[in-house]
Amino acid sequence: MGMPLEMNTLIVTKGREQRVEENLFTLEKDGYRLYPIEIPIEVRKTLECDSSGTALVKKVEWQKNKTKLTYQLVSLNTTN
């Protein structure tokens, strides 16, 4: 039996990100997802909205059909 895996080149937060440090965030998503590490990718609040900024993915963890993503925001396009 195979494992479902989704490859993403965009971080969509839906407002569920958690701040760890000043520019370091974690986000938990359902399913197993793979993101490029240490390559700048867009961050958006929803898939349809404009880009919020650019981030570098630092760590991807898979456990119990969930993906925990740790990323560093390197540029911000809008203010909260």
C-alpha cells in the first residue's frame, strides 16, 4: 500500500501559523506534504489572496498523517 504525498511550492497558512521566535513560525497541515528546504517560497494566508511574503523552510516533520512545518519569514509584503 502506498503513502499519499503532496508536493508543495507555496505555504498557505489559513491563519493557523504559530510564532516560535521573531521570524520563525510553525504550521501543522493535514496529510503528508513535502516542501523545498532552504529555498525561498511564497507565503499566503489563503490560496486566492496575494502573497504575504517569502519564507525559507527550515524543517519538515511527518507524524500520524500530519505535516509540521517550521519556516523562517525572510521578507514581508504586507503588514498585519
